[in-house]
Amino acid sequence: RHPLATFFHLFFRVSAIITYLFCDWFSNSFVACFVTILLLLSFDFWSVKNVTGRLLVGLHWWNQIDEDGKSHWIFEARRVPTIAASTEAEARIFWLGLIICPAIWTVFFFSTLFSLKLKWLALVIAGISLQTANLYGYIHCKLGGQRSISRVASRFFVTADVPKRQTRRISEDCTEEHGKTGAR
């Protein structure tokens, strides 16, 4: 069990969102609000990427640059043979926090855009970027790392389409045979 990691997984995320929503009530300084929220988002990104992902779900991703200067993304998944009930709850909290918060920042993006508070737009875009980068990295880890998400999705749709094609092929074969027997 990792209650401290679970707490910090949600603390920085929720703190950034609450600070964004209520910062105008506590401070008249745009710069102070901007810096505070950006620091909370940065702490969240670092803690999720380097600590809570490893502890709560056994996943980790990073970028490595080789001698030639080429960038390689590495996605790692630790195999855990048995998971206790408390660890399953922590994993659910991890994934819910990872998925819901980028959605909230996306809502903030549209509300900022439509209310014409353009000075906040850079901060909201930073929030979306940092949150979705972690989400993207952990989805890659969960799906096996080396396979691309588009290949997994296309493979899913192809395998879902196979029974339909086989049914069509069987029915076409039956109509061809029936047509041949009817012509005799």
C-alpha cells in the first residue's frame, strides 16, 4: 500500500485545478497565480511520471538520447503477479486521476477561449500539455510500449471486422453454390 503516493498523485492535480478556479478571489496578481499554478502542474507532472506511476501501477516511461543524438522513448511495465485489493483501489485512483484531469483542463481551455480571457490561455495549454503527456506515456506503457496506439486500434477494428467478413464470404459461397445448382 502506498497512501502517501496516492495522496500526492491527487494533491498536486486537484490543487492546480482549485487554484485555477479560485485564484482571483485570493490574489489580484496574475503573475503570482500563473506561477503558482504552473509550479503545481510541474510538481504533478514530475511526481506522476517518476514516483506514483511506478508505485501505484508499476509503469514508467522516459526519453533516452543515444550517442548519435537520436531520441528513444522507453515505456516500461513491471509485471506484478498478484495485486491486493488496496493496490487495485490505488490503481483505479491513479487511472481516474490521469484521465479526468486532462478532460477538466480541456473544459478550461474552451471556457477560457469563449470567455476571451486570453491571458490564461497559455497556462491552460500548459496544463493540457503536461497532463496529456503523462496520460499518453502511461497508455503506451499499459499497451506494451513498443506497439503504437494506432496499430493496436487498427488491429482491434480488423479483428472485430473478421467475423463479418467471414459471414459475408460464407453467405456468398452459399449463394454461388445455390446459383450453380439452380442453373443446372
